[in-house]
Amino acid sequence: MIYALPPLIAEPIFHLGNFAVTNTLINSSLTVVFFFIIGLILRNKTALVPRGIQNFAESILEIIIGYLDQVTHDRKKSMQFLPIVGGIFLFILISNWAGLIPGTGSIGRNLLVEGHRELVPLFRPSNTDLNMTLAMAMFAVVGSHILGIMAIGFWKYSNKFIKLGDLVKSFRKPGIGIMVAVIEFGVGLIEVFSEVAKMVSLSLRLFGNVFAGEVLLTVLASLIAFLVPLPFMFLEILVGLIQAVVFSMLTLVYLTMATAELPVEAHSH
């Protein structure tokens, strides 16, 4: 059987009014439902000696908190960042692995696409949609700035980027300090653009790796026997885990750096 290569853009399966429900949205929604069900199951699990799913969930949380502590060196910050970093990690991990479930990419509907009918998969890995990865990257970067402002104050935090205060102070005492202040102001503007670059790199890294894996498995399933692609599926399981770790750890680094107090010499002369 020859499988069609997945397009770059997620395919709409049906519409709710003017809103197109794509196959990647279906996969991400199923992932959210999965976590919702797990949450309902764990809600009443309060045994002092955990068993079964409670024991498994607590062990996962302990591992995640351990990694957070290694970066933040502060348990209070680790607990503050846990819902964000842990949620992103688990969502990306399960979304990536859900794309390897048999039927994903092969079960679909015959829909009219550009004047001819073709099989459109009902399920497609959610992280092969650039809209999804870009939304998560924006959430991570913008969220780090919001928490940074909440932690150290708007003016101190904004001085990490646009050093207007230092520039104004330098003109009160003419000298070489003016040149230093102008250079720092320019560097601050570059930092603003670097924040946009963070969002682009985060989203494209995750999208590119997951999409490339989907294309690879599609090509192998089309050209060679069923059992031969299995090693590559195990490789994709590993890649899915690595991408979840990379994305969440970078988010943690952004959050930690954003909420760190500036040294006195960095914002005063």
C-alpha cells in the first residue's frame, strides 16, 4: 500500500460554523481528554502508601521536580514552575507518542481536496502542526516575561531589555558613560529581538523533528515490509521523549532567568 506523504498544513476534517476542526486538533484534544480522565481518577487517590496509578503519578512528579530543582536550586520556584513545565513536558510527550498509535495517519475520510477526492487522516500528531508548536512556544516565552514582571517588578524587569533609565542618568554626567549607556541600550534592543527568536526556534525545532519522523515512517511503511519500520518506531519513541525534555527544559531555563533578581551593578551606576 502506498501512503500519501503528510502535507505541511493540518487538514480540516469538519467545520463547526466557520471554525475548521483539523486532524491535529483532534489528536491534541484527545490528549487533553486523556489527562482530564487521569486527573479525575487521581483526584480521590490520597493513600499514605500509594499504589498503582497513584504510585506511578507520584514517581513521575518526583522525577520532574528533581530536574526542576537542579536548574532553579529553589524548591519554592520549582513548585511554582511545576504546573507550567510539567504540563508542557507531559503534553508534548503524550502527543508525540499518540502519533505512533496504529491507525494514526491511515484511518481517515475520503474528502474533496482541490477538486479531487483523497483520504484525509482523522488523526495526525498534534506537534506536526506549526500552529500548535508556535502557540506553546509563545506561551512559554510570554509566560516567562509575565512571571518575571510579577517576581521583580515591571521597571526592574524592563531594564533587562530597554535601559532607558541608565541612558537618562548618563546624560546627567557627561563622559564616557554616555557611550556605554548607548551601547547597553542597543544591546537591550537586540535582546528584544532575541525573545522573538526564542519562540521561532522552539516551535520550529519541535515541529521539524516530529514532522520529519512522521514523513520517515510514512515512506518506510509504503516502500518496505511491515516489520522493518518497527526499529524506526522505537527510535521515534525516543525522539518524542527527547523533544519533550528539550522543550520543557528550555522553558524552565527561560522561567528561571526571567524571575532572577538583577545584580545591583547591572541596573545602577
